[in-house]
Amino acid sequence: MSPEGAGEPPHATRHRARTLRSRLTLLFALATVIVALVTALCVVSFVHLTDTRRTLLTRIDPASFDADRVFEAYLDEETGIRGYLLTRETAFLQPYFTGVSEQRLYSSRLRSALTGRPVLVSEAASAQKAATQWFTDFAVPAGLATLAGNTSYAREQLLGPGKARFDLVRTRFGTLDSALANERNATGVELTDATTQLIVALAIGLVLLLIAGILLGIALRAWVTRPLEALGESVRRVTDGELSHRIEPDGPPEIADLGTGVEEMRQRIVSELEDVAGARADLAERNLDLIRSNEELEQFAYVASHDLQEPLRKVTSFVQLLQQRYGGQLDDRADQYIDFIVDGSKRMQTLINDLLAFSRVGRLTDGFVPVDMGAVVHEVVHGLSEVVDESGAEVTIGPLPTVVGDPVLLASLWQNLIGNSLKFRGEDAPLVTVGAERVENEWRFTVSDNGIGIEPRFAERVFVIFQRLHARDAYDGTGIGLAMCKKIVEYHGGTIEVDTGHHGGARLHFTLPADKEGTPAWSVQSPVAPSSF
């Protein structure tokens, strides 16, 4: 039995061994190590530079200054002693006392500045020792001799051993100055080297970072950008309609898995499109059958209703003759039967006429033309003037637009809607309101009344043909009116519905497409303000 994944191509196994995350982690780890090394090198170089500079500024330079001041102090002491030895005047000892004070101060500072540098400390100690010997072996004895009046001894000491001993002091301090100068030069060279080291470290760091950035860019191009571009190109080919193009996954596992998922999605889409194409072909065939069936059904309804007219007229005519000639000659039950036949014949005649009108919707038309809805509604209301006067109804017509449609069908639409509002009235006189408003690319017409209303549970049923909500003895009709309204509205590309949220009567809305210009064309016969009949 083969292990899991044995069927995968070699590159897939290789990709799974090196995921994009592991590759990027390795790259960023190497970059982090490089940055750490460069940072450490820069820090070491900077610390070295700082220490060298601090040594030069806080140790060597102050030591040179203090050594010079110490030697100057000894010069002041020697000058004061010489003046006193030559003149025996104590005023010449003032430089000596000043020199002693400064020598103590600067000697202490010199020792502090030279701490940790044994060679320089030794040179300073040697110079200090020579100065001390000059002081003990010459300055003190000569000063005491002069104070005692032995001026010849003082002069001999001044010209001989005193000068030689102070020359030794001068030599020792000269040697100390030379050592300090050499140390300063060496420190300056070290400072220069440290500066160069820091610059080199920064340059190396910048070069390494540049190389790392280039390598990272190359890696991202090879691992991310190129596979994604290939995947995007394949997806674009599929999107452009080349559904048979196979998407080959490539790159790291994450991108390869993405490509595999896209390929699976492509295969599902192709499969579903094939199913949809089959279903569409089947639907097209069924639609053709349905169209033929509807045409045959409409033709049948038209022919049947038309052919029924003649025998029905004969039945109605002879029954009416029978009623006129033999009415009252038969018994009461026979007269009642004759009345039933006459009433049924008339209702049958009305039903056939309505069925004919319903079957003609969409079949017999002279085409769509601009129709002034205001003029149509006024004409319909005028045609219903007998019912309006008899019921005491008030019909308010708001501004109505001009639409494109069949004027005969639209007149029939308004005839049924306004006629229903007048028919299904309550105890109060009917109040019928007709209006319209523009909603985006269509007109929304409204017919509302204060009649008995339509219960929400019958909101859909009222548009079904032959559906009645009331007994025939309560309200006459065939149950075709609103079904015809629905067919007319849909034939014009609109919708019709019952406003179930309206109370205190019925309110119906229907929509029709607006004119192409999208501007209202108000009827000149409809006043701007609502009018009443």
C-alpha cells in the first residue's frame, strides 16, 4: 500500500518541505543576524571611538596642561629664590610662594590625570623627584645661608650646583612633555583608527543590508510575485471565457494550495455551467411549449367564448319570449324557473363578454402610443357618472402623467379600478382618490377609497381570475376585473398590488415605466390642484 502523498508530483513534495513561511522566516532570521552583527560592530567601534576621544580630552590633554603648569610653578619658585639670593629682599620671594601653591594644585591634578598610565606616572615622578632634590639640596640651604648673612655661599650655590640641579628639573619635565606628546599622538592615531573603523562598519552594514534587500526582493519575486502573476494570468484567461484553460498550481505550498482551490472552483463552475446549459436548453424547450400552450389556450378561450355567443343569444331570446308570452299562465314555480333561466343567461352573457375581453389583452392592439392618463381617468369617471351620481360619490383626481401604452387597455384598467371602488362601498358615500408619483424610472399610481376594503389574507387571491370574495346577491360581477387589471399592468411592464397597510377602505398601487426622457408630462385636462366630481 503506497504512503499518503505518493501520487503527488516531485515539485509538490519539495514545496511542502519548504513552505513560504519557513523561507521568509529563514530570510528574516539571516537579515536579523546580519543586522545584529553590524549593529554590534558599530556599537563596539563607537564605544572605542568614544573611549579614545574621552581619554584624549579628559586625560592626555589635561595632563599636558597640568605638567606645563607644574613646570611653570617650579620656574616661579626658582625665580623667587634667585631674586632673594641676589638681593636678600623678601619681596622677591612672592613668586616663590605663588609657585609653591600652584605647584601643589597642579601636581595633584597631574597625578589624577595620569592614573592608570604607569609610564607617564614614572616620568612625572622622575621630574617631581628632580624638583624635590633641587628644593632640598639647593633652595633650602641657600635660602637659610642668605638669611644668616652668608651671601657668598648662596651665590656660589646659585651659579654652580643650583643651576645644574634646576637644569635637571628642566630636562625631566621636558622628557615628561615629550612622553605626553607621544601619548597624545598615539591616542590621536587610535582616535583616527576608531573613526575609520566606525565608518567601515557602517559601510559594511549598509552594503550587507543592500545585499539582503536585493536577495529578499529576488526571493519574493521568485516565491510570491511570479507565482501570483502566473495564477492571475490563468485566472484572467478563465475570466475572459477560456473556461477549458487548466490552472496549474505553482510556487510555495500556500500559493500552490490557492491555485489548487481556484482550479477546483473552475472545474465546479464548468460543471455547473454545463448543468445550467442543459437546464437552459430544457427550459427554452419548455418555454416554447408553454408559449404554444398559452397561445392555444387563449385561442381556445377566444373561439369558445365567441362561438358560445350565438347559441346563448338564442337561449336568452327564446326564454325571454317564453317569459313574455306565458308569464302568469303557468304556476308560480314555473315562473320562478323561467326567471332563473333568464338571470343565468344574462350572467352567462356577461361572463362570456368578460372572458372575451380578458383573452384579447395583448392579442389585439394597435401598438403603444403616448397616453394622457389624466384625460383617460376623466373620461372613465365621466362614463361612470350615473353610478357616481346615484351613490353620491366624490372622485378626487391628482396630477397624472403621460405614459406609453395601449389607450384602450389603460382605459379598461381605470374602468375596473375606479368601478370597484364605487361598487364595493360601505354605508358612507364613496370617496375615491387617484394619484401618481415618480419613483426612480417608473410611475407609481394609487387608487384608494373608503369602502369595505380587502383583507390582507386575500391580497393575492383577488388578482386570480374568477375569484370572488362575496356572494353574488351582495355584489354583482364575474371575478375577472382585477385579474384583467393585473394582466394589463404586466403587459405594460409594471406590477400591481394591494396596500395591506391601508385601513378604512382599499388602496391599490400599480406601476408603469416612465417615459424615456424621465420628465413628467402632466395632462392639461387634470388641474394642478386636485379636482372633485
